[in-house]
Amino acid sequence: TEEIERGTYCDSSAVANPCAPGRQYYGRGPLQLSWNYNYGECGKANGFDGLRNPDIVARDPVVTWKSALWFWINGMECNHGNTDEVEDRVRYYREYCKQLGVSPGNNIRC
């Protein structure tokens, strides 16, 4: 649930999602949410303070999975030529849905 090689991952140019003092935005969760701008936006979309409390992504199981699903559909890899990464995510998503006994739906790609 947490990256082994932890770094700060603070992009000071992300003024809409400024780094909180003493916080690190290394990879957490099943899809390794990282960087302050991702923690900030994911928190806004899912109702938690990702900038001041990034550890919640590794500690709260509901937030953990919400962050993974948010990251999977955030479009970062869409239209950027990262076909292998997109296909990996689609495959994993389908497998998780199968294990949970739910339909993945029809709109699972960019």
C-alpha cells in the first residue's frame, strides 16, 4: 500500500494543489497515487484532504479504493501514446470486477 522508495514528490508549480509542510506525496494505494497535484485533485473528487493527509490513501480502505478508481479514470494516459499502460489498467479493472462479481460497464477506455 506504500511505495518502498519514498520521495517527497512535491511539484511547486502546481499552485492549485500546494504541498503541505512536512507531507510527502509518494505512491500509496493499489495504483500508487503520487505527486501533490494528484493527491489534491483526488481528494477534491472523493471528499478527503489529500494534501494535508496523504497517509489516508494507505490507511483507509474506502479512500484507498476510491483513489485507485479515480487514478484509473483520470485520463493521464489517454491520448498520450501509452497504449500498454492503458491496456494494463483495462485488464486489471476487468479482473477486479470479475472478482467482485460486478460488471465493468461499457466505457472502460479513454
